[in-house]
Amino acid sequence: MHYHFFIVNKIGLIIYDRYYQGTAKLSANDMIRFSSTLNSVHLISAQITPPNLRKTGLKVLNTKTFKLFCYQTTTGVMFCLVSDPNSQDMESLCKKAYQHYSDYVLKNPFYETDQQIRIEGFDQAIDRLFLEKAV
Amino acid sequence: MARKSSQVQGEQIWNQSEKVNAELFAFTYGSLVVKLIRELENISEVNRQLETMGYNIGLRLIDDFLSKNDVTCETTKDTAEVIAKTGFRMYLGVTCDVTNWNADENEFSLILADNPLTEFVELNEDYRDLKYLNLLCGVIRGALEMVRIKSVCTLERDSLKGDEFTELRVVIKEKVQDEYEPDDD
């Protein structure tokens, strides 16, 4: 079951988010606070990675009530998914979401990079991705 | 090993992806170039404009490329190999060869023997200065910039101008440090 999916651009702003299973929406202020905290944690965890290991930053956060998964692309965009703690295969879902992003968002000539995503086709593709698997 | 796998990967993606008619593609590109020539009336301006258009394509195309391929490039050699074998295969249906490395391994040439874009093209004398494929140079520059590699790409030799093959020269200017590297202070 998935609760919340969002995309963070390379300067740390949330450019897209989607809620599922009746999850309460965050207010705009909370959203900013949340994204900046997430970004800092991501950067700090990369900094405290022991030498000789790949500095990938925050990838998975496991708690009793949810699991947060971050997939960062080589170009710096981050795809994050919050699901229930037993979720499997979150990485491949995020990769699929990345494919949809490159197809529906970046190939749209009217989309300006690093801006908010408001594209209906993309919404539908993302919903299909996360709701089908939830059953 | 990297060579084989990048070739196989390009092949697979090519087989999976939707295709457009090669002639339609070549004609569309041709009419784009002709339109630019008519509107700008200045060949060097056309070359510049083609490069900029390619650059803007590259900025977005790289995400499409990375989302469909699983690549990690450690060295410039890997990068060149992936562009030549996977990138060109995936988007143009041809592969090209990587040659002419300089001593520092930051410059290389991509040799295109066969190119769907130029199949029906003949350049007459008036357009001797036109860089018909300058868009490809822009694509490479834009795509590399998004993965933090600053580069310059030029059309060195052109089969349309009587050369045996088309050669794109890629010069890697700088690899921008990973943002996670600790500061000195």
C-alpha cells in the first residue's frame, strides 16, 4: 500500500506530489519544511558515509508505521515514495515513475524544467502505477 | 566487458521502443534545416541555431536515456562507449565508433559511417559552410551537461562534403565535482 509519492528537483523543491489511501495532505508550509529537512538529511547522510563507500545519500527510511524510499537519478532529480512498512519493490516502482516522468513531463514542450508539474497524462500514469500495485 | 554490454543494451532498447518511419524522420529534419536557412539567411547563424536546438533537446533527452538504461560510467572511456554504442543505437538506430583519443583521454571522436539523417541529402556549393548535423553536437553537449560534464562538440568531418565518413569531435572540458564532496574548510 502506498501513501504518498513526490518528486524533488535538483535544487530541493518538491515539484510534484500525489496522495493515496486518504492520506492527509500537508499544508504548503509543512511541505516546504518537509522538503528542506529531507534534503538536509539526504546531504548529511552522504557526508557521513564512511570513505570507500559510494556516497548515495538517504535511500530508505524504515519506521514502524511507514517506509520512505528515495531514488535519486544521475541528473539529480529525486523520486520519493512513502508506503507501508511491508512494501517490497519500491525501487522498481520509482524507476517506472522516472520513465513516466521522462515520457510525459520532459517530452512535453510546454513544460519548463524544474517547475511544478501539472500534466494530466502524467497524473493518470502515476495513479495507474501506484494504485494497481496496491490491490 | 563494458563495450559488449553497452552494445547489447542499446540493441534491446531499440527493439523495444516505438519507431517512426526513417524517411519521415529524415524529411522532417531536412525541412527544419531548410526552414532555418530561409528564415535566418545566414549560414553561421543557422549552425548556431541548430546547435542550440540540439542542446535543449539533450537537456531533456538524457533523462529519457537514463530512465531506460542502467548505466554507470566511471571513466571518460565508459562515457564515450555508452554514447556511441547505446545512445546512438537507441535514438538513431546506428552505432558509431570511438577513436582518436588524445593523450589525456579527455577528447575523442565519434565516427558515423552510416546515418539515417543524411540519406537523401546533397549539399550544393552555396551551402558549403552549413553544418547539417550540428544538432547532434548540441544534443551531446546538453546531455553531458546534465550529468555534470562540461563539454564542447564539433562536427569535424562531414560525409556530405565529400569526406569518407562523419566525425564528431567531443572535448571534455571539465567534470564538475560531485556535490557531496566535503569542502576543504
